[in-house]
Amino acid sequence: MSLRIVVTVKYVPDATGDRHFADDLTVDRDDVDGLLSELDEYAVEQALQIAEDADDAEITVLTVGPEDAKDALRKALSMGADKAIHVEDDDLHGTDAMGTSLVLARAIEKAGFDLVISGMASTDGTMGVVPALLAERLGVPQVTLLSEVSVEDGTVTGRRDGDAASETLQASLPAVVSVTDQSGEARYPSFKGIMAAKKKPVESWDLSDLDLEAEEVGLEGAYTVVDSAAERPARTAGTIVKDEGEGGKQLAEFLAGQKFI
Amino acid sequence: MAEVLVYVDHVDGAVRKPTLELLTLARRVGEPVAVALGDGAADTAATLAEYGAVKVLTHEAAEYDDYLVVPKVDALHAAVEAVSPAAVLVPSSGEGKEIAARLALRIGSGIITDAVDLEAGDEGPVATQSVFAASFSTKSRVSKGTPVITVKPNSAAVEAAPAAGAVEAFAVTFSENATGTKVTARAPRESTGRPELTEAAIVVSGGRGVNGAENFGLIEALADSLGAAVGASRAAVDAGWYPHTNQVGQTGKSVSPQLYIASGISGAIQHRAGMQTSKTIVAINKDAEAPIFDLVDYGVVGDLFDVVPQLTEEIKTRKG
Ligand SMILES: Cc1cc2nc3c(=O)[nH]c(=O)nc-3n(C[C@H](O)[C@H](O)[C@H](O)COP(=O)(O)OP(=O)(O)OC[C@H]3O[C@@H](n4cnc5c(N)ncnc54)[C@H](O)[C@@H]3O)c2cc1C
Ligand SMILES: Nc1ncnc2c1ncn2[C@@H]1O[C@H](COP(=O)(O)O)[C@@H](O)[C@H]1O
């Protein structure tokens, strides 16, 4: 039987752009270019490797996001995923992690899955909680924050490098996995992959397809509120010297003046 | 006064510093009740009492070590039901955030992650977060259920505030999913003898400019002259010159020391995300245009192979 892999990918504002907040204190997605979160490229890569090692596997990439989020799906398809699902609905604006995980879980159940692979965190929200929430909602094991992962005979094995220890983890499928940026560099889409992606199916679902009500998601359904957002004041310009043989000593003088020595 | 649950991060009974910071923050919102799980749970009580825990709820079971995350969620869930707290605070580690999120979902509450400050508000605790690579600071609150908040290391001063710290064992029933993910092996990290990166008052970091694992000795020597922790950029980690546990930045550690010294690091946004809230920032880079210089209090444009050894020598001389 085919191994059904669902990879969750997020479309995020480019971190090297000038990111800011919209008037309703949600992340402004209009003024900054978006892209497939780099940390989710690692998830797509591991899915591709697991699929290559399996006899028969199918990779579906899934995103919850605005119209432009299709770009993220295209990128993942051009890397080699087989098909895509885009959950899009005006009522999703302002959805928090709780709501996002609800929508993703419903979509994953509807799509059918043996293995869910997520990134370690989104590069905009950086919460790193959606994979654990998916495992809780789907009632399956979480095998998360892996720097190494493999699947064999219905068992997923991985290495999790924590602060205090490095752990080897094991769980039976179905399961939710998340991988870190230590898991191995993501491939670039080939020209052939980019061409092929254009013909791959992208399904669009809205809330009603997932039997969800508008109140369960969006700003209204959110479990948290942002009351204010302030730009951090720019750091005051410091002293910059060119090393002409005494740079290390000058620096020591500065540190002594600041009482670090 | 309402009780606030504080999840205790400890290794065999030795409480890690971020938990003590959580006790300081918890006292602003209510009375801290600590929850300590696993081997040595009861041994945490003396320390926790010294820093303000009125009660220490403990539970020991092999499941906490043998299976990932869910047994801890089950326990915290049981503690929430026993105590009905005003808020739950958890240290912001990878695991801490996962425990907190699953707990929040179970109890129908919202979650805020990576708070850097916490104060009492009219409508419950208000958390300060540092977002978009620390270029914005936001204030948020949980609007539904019991607020579950994870707090980053170094978010508050550790303050002694002796309290009773009465140890109380509590009952935990593990859920069906508790044994879903087995920990089949565990290799503890070896200690380097240097301060913990996220706790250190001074961090000395090296990047691609260090140009080789063998040259990291220069960075370590500077760090040792200052009693500092050693950090690295992802470029240096990816090259295999320094362990990933020392990476500073978006996918590494966030640090906020009194002094941060960057050598041979350009200052990419993802690196800044992990260090730009440091009090004093110093950089050594041979490229005067490197973006790291936008952040510095003092910068030296020069070759780190000249500047760093001279700096280390001068520090040693001055320290005598
Ligand atoms: C999703 C994502 C997450 C990331 N997470 C992180 C993260 O957590 N941490 C992180 O650091 N990066 C992270 N990065 C990578 C980041 O974008 C940069 O690539 C990285 O920080 C560059 O490291 P560097 O400054 O050491 O190298 P470079 O950018 O190559 O800079 C090296 C610097 O050294 C200087 N130099 C060279 N030789 C010398 C010399 N002899 N003396 C003095 N100066 C010298 C050069 O002038 C240059 O400025 C992430 C990227 C992505 C996409
Ligand atoms: N809107 C979304 N659509 C699809 N996947 C998402 C979305 N938000 C988060 N994820 C997944 O969850 C991971 C962790 O995200 P977060 O908890 O938001 O940091 C990401 O790397 C994605 O794999």
C-alpha cells in the first residue's frame, strides 16, 4: 500500500524584507514579498527522501493561507511533491496557531495520511507549536524537532538534539514528524521539476469543505490578542575604528571603560 | 491570591536557571506553585522554595524519561485540574513549547510563546514578545481560557523570595497516547566547563571568517579570558567547525547577554534574530560594509586573526 505523506508548508513574508504589522496587528502580507518558508523546504526534502526509499509513496503538500500562498505550493511541487492542497478562505484572516492547527488537522484527515511532515517553526511566527498541536488533534505520536529521520516497516525513527541530550526516538505510523534545518540541505527545483509542477494538481478547499465555521478561525476565533506592536528603537550608532595594528588594544580599552574587564 | 503553575525544568533534581526566572515573573501574577516531574522531582523543592514557590507538586514515573512529551502534558493537565491556576508558565525550550501547546489545546486555552517579559493586567497577564528578528516588540494576552505562556531564558532577574515550598505528591493518570513515541537512546551532552550559552553574561561568537575548526581555539581563548560562553553563526556550524548547540540565531539559541562579541560574522537577519537584544555589541570584521556594524557599540574593521589574539592578550594583561 502506498505511503501517504502530507507535508505542511507555510507561505511567509521574506525575512530579508522590511516586515511589519497591518493596522489590525496581524502580520502585513501585502507589502513584503512572500515565499515558501525556508524551514519548510527541509520538510519537503525529507519527504522526498523518505518517498524515494519507500516502494510506493505519494507526497501531498498542504498550505493554509491567502491566494499568493499558491507560490509556496508550486515551489514544493517543483521540488518533486506529487500534488497540493490549498486551504483558502477570507474568514481565515488573523487565525492563530490554535486555529491554524485545527484547519490543518481537518484537511490532513480529509486528505488521508500515514505521515505528516512539518518544518521546525514558521519563519514569521517562529512558534514551533503547530506540529505538536497536529499530533494532539490527530491523536497520533509526535516525533518532532528531528535532525535525522527515516521510515521503515511502518516505523519512524529519528534523532532529536535537545539542550541536555541527544535522543533517538521511535514511533509507529501514522505519526507527525517535524524536521530542523540540521536535517540536510533542501534540493533546488530542476528545470524539469519546474515544468512538471505546472501540470500537477492543486486542489482548493474552503472552510465549508472542512466543516468548519467562520467563528472557529480568524481573529474572532483566536485564543490570543495582540494589544500593541512597537518598532524597537534603532541602536545608537557606535564607534567604529579601523585596525592599524592596535585594534585589539583599542577594543580592550573600550571593554575596560564599560567595566567588562 | 490566585495560584500560578510553573513547570520546572530540572536535571535529576538540579533546577535550571530559567525556571527560577519564571518564579520571579509568576509572583507578579499570583502565587507560584511549581510542578516537578521525573527522577529527583522532590529534590528541586529546597531551591524552588528559596525563590518563591509556595508549593511543589511532584510526580515520579519512568514514563517521563522513556517517552516524548505526552506524559509531561498529562501531568501538567492533571496539575491544572487540581489547582485551577490563573496562568501556567513554562520555560521556552523546544520541548517546553510543545508541552505548553498541547496543554493549552486540551484545556481550551490560548498560548503565547517566547515571552521576554510578563506583567499583571486588568484582563490577565500581559506578555511582551520580541518579533521579526527582534525588530518589533509586541504586547499580547490570552483571551480564552487559562493563559499558557512560555518564557525565554534571561527574561527576568532571579530573585530570592523564601516561601514554604511544601512538597506534595499528586496523582497522574497517563493517557492512551502517552507511550506513543519511545525514547530508545539518550546521549547526554558533555559539559565544556564554560557557562551555558543562554545564561552567560558575555558571549563570544565566531562565524565563517574564523575559517576552520582549528581556528575556533582563538575564539575560545578570548571567551575564556572573559569567562564567556562561545557562540557560532550557522555558517560556522554548517561547515562543521563548531557544534550546533552553540549556534546563535533564529534556528539556534537566542542570547541577550551584557556583552556580545562577534568575530567574522556578517550579521545576517537570521543571526541578528538571536542576538540583537544584547546590551552591548562589539564586532570584528574585515569588511567595513558588513551589516553587523549597524548594531555595534564598538566595531573594529580588521582581520580577526590579528585583532582577536591581541585583544585576548591585552585582557589577560589587564586582569593580571
Ligand atoms: C531559515 C534560516 C534560518 C537561519 N538561522 C540562522 C541562525 O540561527 N544563525 C545564523 O547565524 N545564521 C542563520 N541563518 C543563516 C544566515 O542567513 C547567514 O547565512 C549566516 O548567519 C552567515 O554566517 P556568517 O556571518 O558567519 O557568514 P558570512 O555571511 O559569510 O560572513 C562572514 C563574515 O566574516 C568576515 N570575515 C572573513 N574573514 C575575516 C577575517 N579574517 N577577519 C575578520 N572578518 C572576516 C567577512 O567580511 C564576512 O562579513 C539562517 C538562514 C535561514 C534561511
Ligand atoms: N498556515 C500554515 N499552512 C501550512 N503549514 C503551516 C502553517 N502554519 C504552520 N505550518 C506548519 O507548522 C510548522 C511550525 O509552524 P509554527 O508552529 O507556526 O512555528 C511550519 O514549519 C509548517 O510546517
